[in-house]
Amino acid sequence: MKYLICYDICDHKRLTRVAKQLERMGIRVQYSFFNVELDDEMLDKLMQILLGLIDPKEDKIYVYPLCTDCRKKVIIDGTGALLDLNTFIIL
């Protein structure tokens, strides 16, 4: 399943750790927005990691599932492009 994950992190150190973790898992599309493709098990593992990095009293993480039909309805203006995570090979 593909997801859009975004965050609002108050502390710069925590923000950096969350961003680095998400960069390992997906593609940054904005400063605090990432496209990732994960199965249920990997999503659970990622959420455990992220919850260990944030302060739940101050920070927020949003995970939006993007089904195939929903991705077809995405509107992008300007220089943006809808990235297909399957076309990338991570070495």
C-alpha cells in the first residue's frame, strides 16, 4: 500500500531523526511530506520507530493511505510530479 506520511515536529533534533528515518523508507515530496510504499508489517515497524522518536505531547505524525483509485485522482499543479515508487531501485 502507498502512503503519504507527514509530520509536525516541534524540536529540531527530533525532526531531523524523523526525517532521516522517512528518507530511508520513501521519497520526500515536500519538507515534511513523504511518499512511502509499505506492507502492513513494515508500516507497523515504521510507526513503532517513529513513535519512539517523537514526543507525543508536542509532535504529530499523519499517515494517509493512498489507494490506487485515490492516486488516480491526485491533482498536481506547477512543477510537481506524481512519483511511482516502483520505478526506483535503492542500492
